[in-house]
Amino acid sequence: MGPTFIFSLVLSAAGFLLRQPGVSALQEVTDELFGSEAWGAVAAFGDFNSDKQTDIFLIRAKNQLVILLADLKPPYFKPKPKVVIPWKDQVITSVVPGDYDGDSQMDVLLTLHSGNNITAVIFWGTNQTLDPKLFTFLRQSFSDEPLVLDFNGDMIPDIFGTVKGNPKPQICSLIGRNQTWFTALDSVITMYVPHSHAFIDLNKDFTADLFLTTMDANDIHFEIWENKDGNFSKASDPYAMKKPPNAKKTGQSTFADFDGDGQQEHLLPVCIDENCHESAIYRTVPGSERWIPILSNLKNGDTLWGFASREPTDLLPFPFPISIHLGDYNMDGFPDALAILKNTSGSNKQAFLLENVPCSDASCRPVGRMFRVLWELSDLNHIKNAVVATFFDIYEDGILDVLVLNENKENSKFTIHALRNNFDADAYFVKVIVLSGLCSSDCPHKVTPFGVNQPGPYIMYTTADANGYLKNASAGQLSQSAHFALQLPYVVLGLGRSANFLDHLFVGIPRPIGEKSVRKQEWTAIIPNSQLIVIPYPHNSPKSWSAKLYLTPSNIVLLTAIALIGVCLFILAIIGILHWQEKKADDREKRQEAHRFHFDAM
């Protein structure tokens, strides 16, 4: 057995070690993260103080906004800014961070409910803090929680919704903190409440379109308003459709590249009966009116589960409609989901992880993939009376962890549970955040606008998988904001177990009204396991956009280093043995030579 064979054997063993499939588990780390602050309703995420770490926005005691700032020392989230609204009859029901006045600092929009009246107030951010005395009330009242979007493509968020007394949807712009109201769409539209509007690219042109949930003849409809030339026009494609005909209750629409083809699909959780004893998730087929079930038959042994919603009460006036929250927990390139399910034979509500897997049922074969419920995740199963669950990158390492809220009926509070995702298959990812691009290095007040939430950008990558086949995936950034959408201010796209560079990464942003050219830029050879911060400055010159890349080393780097060090030590050992054997041979030869010389001398 020669050294070359042994060397090859070591390399093969190292490669086998690196290719071993991983396992996944969820481990509760609530105390480590929050300490005694693990209570309140998680309402939004955003980097409030621009330190490149995502902070958590909470609603407490009906009328308090608390921001848990990320820190490097345990507990890793500490309460800092706190705003108590002074209007005792108003209740905070949603929080939407964003830069509403264009000064590259984060402001916070709150929707307030008082009876049937829905108003909105913006607290203005100054020097990375909120002044409770510095706020602006919107002049109009809304019929439902508004959608935050970038309607006119200036990369400053606008506020979209139907206001009382006007049947046409309205836009409120607050550039310079001055309110400007105008009609958004030249059409009378009756919005469904609670709506699930979205601002996301639905036709793969890298420009965000407008998706609306409407009512027509007492039935739910879905409308697409495409931005083809800088103006929104109603799509004639049959993709604008009614809800599934057998659905008695309809949940919140969500959007994801479900099958990894670069196209966003419409996912809709529904109840087939009034009591949600039979529940399902449907998805659309683009260009068709067909609904395909991708999750049904929610039965675990003899226990039947169904979707759960929570209606507002006097004690806890937070509506939680039927919804799913999306994220690629195993980084295989296909988005998974979290859902709240209720035991139909009891009263327990639990959060469950829905894994995106290849289709194994005849009903989903036209779309190729489906959701499978992971029933046995112990730390997740221990959380009872859950009301909402969402993904969140707790440790900023590109791996999506889980936050779950459950209702403590004794004190009418929400308790926060943080579950770390110990997924160790060492798959790869790319994490992208697109900033407003209102400034680059000369921002007002010398702030770094890394944390300003920006709705509307669209991200897509193309690469080759481990087998050499083309692989792509796409996602929209902050496409929804109402009814506890709980979307992250960044996009995490899984790459699977292929360590190849990303061949192409595309980023597009909304365009101004009347502008026909698409504002899109491409980057090539992006390193896996990296975070890309895209600064689209100036907006109308994509070739001048810049991107800051931050690399997140993965476990495979450590394993590779260990394998390499082991091989080097093995080679050194062989060299040492061969050197020792050579030295022995030299010594023996010298002795023989010395003996021969002595004999000849005689």
C-alpha cells in the first residue's frame, strides 16, 4: 500500500464527511435572547439603529410600542426606545417601519383602532431614536389597515388604502413630512377586509406590480395591476381570479417562488368548511385559473387538525387571520412555511413547520411540489395556545430560526418563544438587502442607512446545482405589511448543497410613473453564504449601483480545514517515517563503508 493510495483514501474520507446529510431540530433559546423581556406581540422587524443587526418591534399593553435592539451580549435583545401613545381610546394593531420622509432614517407607522375607526400615525425618527412628541397623524381614516409600498418609484414608501368617503383607492405621500393625497387607481374597487394586498413583481420584469384582494357580488376576487410602462393597469390575464370554489373561509394570500422557477406563485390557505375541520393550501398556475392543492388532509394519526384564526377581543384586540409565513428553513432553494393549526377535537393551537417537498400525491403533480407537515418537532410542539409563528434570522448567520407567540390566558399577554434552527446539513444561502439608495456616502445627519426598510425590490439568482442543472429562485422584499405579515427587511435565498458561485444575481427596483425602462442590475460570481447589501444609487443608473458583500463562513469551512490539517499531518508523518528510514539506511551504509576501509587497511 503506497503513500499515493493512502493519500487518496484520506481525501475520499474527507469528502464523504463533508457530504453527509444533516438533520434539523429546533432548540428553544428564549432566555438567552430576551431574558425577562419575552412578552408582547411581535409586530415588525427592521434595523432601527443601522448597526446591520435586525431589531424587533413589539406591541405591549395595547398602546405601547417597544423596540428590542439587537446586542452582542446576552440577552441579545434589549428594550431601548419606547413610545406610549397618549390617546387612551386608541389601540395599536400594526407597526410598519420605513423612511417615510426621505431623510434616510427609520420612522415608524402605527395603525390605531378605535371602534370601527382606523387611523394611522407616523412617529419620526431622529438621530436613531423616536421622539414621542414628534409625530404626524394622517388626515384620512382607512377602511382597513393600509399597505405600505413605493407607488411612484422614488424609493420613499407611500401609504395605499381605501379611505372613508372615497370608493377609489388613495395614496398618501409624506416627502418632507408634508401629506400629499391622490387617487391611486382610476377604478372603483371594493376591498375585502381583512385584505392581503401585495406589492411584488408577478410577471418577471423586475418591476413590482400591485395585487389586490377585492369583493364582487359577495365573493372574493383577486386582481393584478401590472406596472408595464411606469403606470399600473389592470391585467387581463386569467390569473386575476376568484377564490377556490370549495373554500368557505379564505386566509391571507402570500407569494413565493414555490417551485424554484423564478416566478412568484400565489399561495392561499383556506378552510373547506365553516369550522375549518377540513383545511388546505392552494397555489395558482400562472396563466391559468386553476387552483392546485399543495397541502390537504391535515391528519396526524387519529387527530385531525385545521387552520386556526384568532378574532379580536376586548382584552386582546389583535386580529390574527388565517395565515402562513414563508421562509427557506433548510436552505434547499424551496420556501417552507409556518402555520398555526388547531386540534379539531380539542382547543389546543400549535405552530407547525410545513416543509416544501417533491409531490407525492396525484392532486399536486401538475405543479411538482407540495407541503408536508413536520408533526414531531418537540420544542415546537411544547408551545401551546400559539397564535402566530414566523421566521427570523436570530444570529444573523443566514439560517432562518423561528419565533412563536402564544397567548397566556391568565394575564392576557403574549409570550415570545425563540427557537434556534440547528439545521446542520451545511447547505448554502445568499442574503440580500436592498436599501433606498437615496444617498450613498453623503447621507443627511451622517447616518448610514443600512436599516431602512424598503418595499418593492425584487431579487433573483441563477446558478448550477451539484448535478450541473440550472437552478434559480426569486423573492420580493417587503411585499406585504398589513395584518401581521411579519416579513423580514431582507431576503434569504437557499442554494442547496452546491458550493458553486452564483452565476448571476439580479436586483430590480420600482420605476417612476411614466418611465418605461426597467431599473435592474446584475452581479456575477457571488460567493455562497454571503450577505449582499445593495445600494441603488443613483436610481436611474443601474450600472452605478454598488453592493457591499459580507461573507458568513459555514460549517463546511471548518470541516474542510480539519480535513486539510489531517491530510497535512498525515503527509508530515509519512515524510518523517521515510526520512527516519533513509537516515537508518545512511547510517548502515556508513558503518559498512567504515568496516570495508578498516579491512583494506589491514
